[in-house]
Amino acid sequence: MKKFILFFLIGLNCLCTLAQNKDIDYYKELVSTQKSSLDKLVVIDSVLSKSFRVDTDTFVRYSIMYIELAKELDSIDLAAKKAMNLQFPLTVYKNDPIKSIKIIDGVLAHKYKITDSFLLGGLYLKRGGANYKLDQKQAVEDYTTAIENFGAKDSVYIADAHLFSGQVYSNMGKFVPAGESYNKAYKIFEALNDQEYMFYAKQGIVVMFSMNGFYEKAYEERQKLFETLKGFKNQQYLVSEYYNQAFDYEKTGNYKKMLFYLDKANQALETHKTITNYLQNKVLINSKYAGYYAEKGITEKSGEYLSKIDTIIPKVSNDYFALSAYNGAKAKYLTSLNNNREALEFANKKLENTSNIGLEDGIMESHLLLSNIHEKVGNYKKSLSHKESYIKLKDSIYNRGTANALAYYQTLYETEKKEKELLETTANIRLLEKDNESFKKLIALVSVGVLLLFGVFLLFRNQKELKLNKIRQERFSQKLIVSQEEERKRISKDLHDSLGQQLLLIKNKIVPLKDEETKKMVDDAIDEVRNISRDLHPFQLQEMGITRAIEHTLTKIDENTTIFISSEIENIDNLFTPEQEVNIYRIVQESLNNIIKHAKAEASKVSVKKFSKNIIISVKDNGVGFDFSEKYQDIKSLGLKTLLERTKVLDGQMRVFSRKNTGTTLEFQFPIT
């Protein structure tokens, strides 16, 4: 009955509010005059409706008052609604996510009294939003719990939880669960025909492309997002995407493009100063400017950008993303002034910030920054330690293929779970033995020892398994190449001996008829069959030897393409087995085919040099060149992978010298057996 009366009074008050255009101060004064808690709650609700999106300070202060009073009246549902409404202004506008979490936890302490799935799931969803700026792992747990507590009618909020989970997983570098979360969110939004939020899910996948090193794909997809964002007039996300594109160009070393997109982000931000997260974006953008100019030695300009945000930092004291960007830029600026001691303080703060939110790129940059500063002050031991941490993290992120990256992060996730379980077990043992201090220390040492041994065992096992997988993959690739050559040889022989002979018989029967047109068609067909047969298996190796076969291939390319071919070829006949000669011939053939298809070259030079223990084959062109690591990781690019596998079959070495717009040199070295 009490709850019924309360809801009735609140509803009545809303009608009265619409009817009366009272000033907010009137309701503030009215709050202190109410003797009944129910009446006071009704009046506070009027203050909140008047101050919402108008007076943030008043809204926050009276929301807290309302929540505490509602809990006293045992109206937990009402307290839950107000706690959910309070989270965003308190976390974003007031930059106090810790207080937001504390208020939500106070309501969740009475969760057994909440029967509405929307309210219970919503509290965890909002707490995840607050934890997003503080603790990424806890944020994921909150979003997962929210999904578990939402009901079937709350599908749109379940989609939100999946979307936010995808963002957090992506920040943490856990691409498998991130992709799963984004796809789940997209499917729900698609079923609801919510096009704008379908776009947000796609936006998350674009960020994953960037984090996985597929920058061209990320750029291509992001260009589509730019147009969509302009259509939605959503400047908040437009600023973020411009900044993200600038960040991608920074990672690839294209600083001209980085500055271009930073300028666009800054322009969009300053044009719409009322957007959410204005202060955070201002810190991020200006920190990026300051860090860049500090590294370039333009200290004065770096200092100007820092001065624009120095006064803002206290207002974003709980935002680790903004703080990590600022602390990194400040450290670079102080280093450029040779104020290395103070620079170390800011660099360590950046490492702490990025570690708190699990931002791998930021952690890696922090270690490199600390290594450089320690080297300048002469602390070479710490410099080396941070450099090793930087290299280790960089190798794990950038120097592996997509499949290996996903496997690595999945393994890391499982290892972290096991380590957490061991730590929890150790903690329980310490609590049970707290009365015996010496025994407690012994247990701690033993537990740490077991943990280290277990960690070493896991690391050894994972490394061994990865090595075995790599060996298996190489053996399979080599067997596949051998099998492929045998099949080509068989098909080539069948074409030559069977179909070729049949065509010759047809030709012989046509000759007496003097049908020149038909005879020419049969001759063309015979030539085509012979060409296909030669391409499938180079019988010229048996007829002419490997040296002449290579020269013959160069002559054909020179005659049938616009590319000028020059060569320096020494005789390498009878140095290799027939199977090895086929692979060497295929390597030269595939290298030249790549030049014809992709290089856009005007000239090429092939050299074959014989030494006492090995031969060296070099194929050069003056074409457009390419980025080897980027091209090799492209799953659609099989040419380089095939060349490398054939080289391994011959126990040789392959070197690639190429940069964009500077031509390419492929060099192969094979031992003489």
C-alpha cells in the first residue's frame, strides 16, 4: 500500500508540474519544508525533472538525496531508476566514475528486492559504463552480468551490453570475444531495424581491423563510416573516428596524414563544443600534437599544445585514457628540454594509466619511453629492462599472422584465468593461517614458487606446441608443393601425349581436304595445348637444362611484354637434382610473374651466379615496390608464401628488399648439394 501511494503521488506531481511553470528554486526551497518522507521524495523528483540536462550540479546532488531517501522508504525500484539516470552525468560530466560505482553498489546491496529485469540488468550495465574508465576486466564482468539479468523484453539493452563488451575486449586485445560480441550486437540491432546502432557495431569491427594491423582495410571501412556519421550528424563519433585514423597513420609512420586527420578531429571538436566527452577528446588530440612536436624537437610548439590542456587535467582525473595520453606527451616534452628526472615521473604515470585499463599499445609505448629516458640519465639496467618489455610486447602484437595472434591472446586469456585461480587459492591459505606469522610467510613463499614453476611450465609447453605446429605446417606446405608438381607433370603429360596426339591425327585427316581455315584452327589448338603443357610442367628442363630453360623464359617475357629484360646467367646445369631444378625454375618463373602482374615495372634484371658452395639468384625491377610484412600477412597474397616455401624445400634463404615507389629485389641463395 505504501508503494502504491508513493507511485500515485509521484504521478500526480508530474501532472502538477506540467500544469504549473514553477522555477527550480521554488522546489529546492520546498524540499526543506516537507515533514513527510513521501512528500519530500515527490518534491525532489520535481527538482530532478527541472534540472535534468539543464543544471548538472543540482541534478547530481538531488539525485543522490533521492536515492538515499528511497532506500530508507524501502522503494528500491525507484532508487534503481535514479541510480541508472545518475551514472552518465556523474561519470562523464562530473568525471567521477568511482562515486557512480559506489552509488550503484549501494542499490545492488538490495537487489533481491528488485523484480524488474530491466532495472536489475540496467544497474549492471550502468556500472560497466563507469568501470569502462577504471577497470576494463571489471567492465566486461558487469556487462556479462547485465546480459544474464535482462529479460526477453530487454533485447535492445542486451544488444548494448554486447556492443560495450566488444569495445572493452577490443581495447584489451582479445579479438575473438570482441568479434563475437560485436556480431551478437549487430544481429540484435538488425532484428530491431536500428540502423544507427548497427553502424556502431560495425564501427567496433573497424577498430579491430586497426588493432590487428590491417590498416588499409580499416581505412577503407572507416571512409564509409565518415559518410554515415555525417549523415547522422553525430559529431561525437566523427571526432573519435578522425582521431583513430590519425592514430593508425602514426603507427605506420605516415606523420603527414596523421597531422591531417588530427586537424580534422580538432576542427570537428571545436565546431561542436557541446558534444559528450569534449574534455577527454581535447586532451587526447592536443596530447597527440604535443608528443609529435616534442619528438621532432619543436619544443616551443609542443609546449603550446600542452598549455591548452594543463588546466583541464584535474577535471579528467579519473579518465585513464586521457591521463595516459597527457602523461606521455608531458614526458616527451620534458625529455626534449633535458628535464629527464621529471620526465620519468610522467612516463611512469603513463605506464600505470595504460596498465590499469589494459591498453597494450599504450603499455608498449610507455616501456619504450621509459627505456629512452633511463638511457639518457645513465640508468642502463632499467633502460634495458624496459626495452626488453617493449620488444617482447611489440613482437607479440605485430610480428605474427592473424591466426597466431588470435591463438596467442586466447592462450593468454586461459593462462590469466589459471593464474587468478592460483592467486585466490594462495589468498585463502593466508587468511586461514593469519595467526601464525612465520608459517604464513612460508606458505606465501611456497605458493609463489609453485606459481612461478607453473608459469614456466605453461610458457615452455606453449612455446613447444607453437614450434611443433610451425614445423608441421612447413612440412605440409613442402609436401603440398611436391604433390602439386607431380600432378602438374601428370596433367601436362596427358595433354601432350593424349589430346596433342588426337589433334595431330585430326590435322592429318584435314590436310588432304585442303581446308586451310580448319587446318589453321587445329594448328592453333595444338600450339595452345603445347603452351599449357609447358606451363604445367617445364619439360624444357629435360630438353635444354636449367640454365637454358631460364634463358628461354626470359626471352619469351621480353618478346611478349613491354618489360625490358636484361640478364647475367652463369651455367648451373647438373648442380641439382631434377626435383630441385623444377623448384628453382618455378621460383624464377613466379618472381617474374609477380613483376608482370603487380610491379608496373619498365625494366627487370635477372642474375644467376655460381660460387663454390652455393648459387645466388637475384630478380630486380624498377616498379612500385611494396611493404613486405603487410603483403606477407595478406591472406589473399599467396605468391610470396609460395616462394618462401619453395626456398625452404631447397634449404635456401630468401631475402626481399622493397619499399613503396623504390622497386623490388628478390634474392635467393641455394646450397649446392
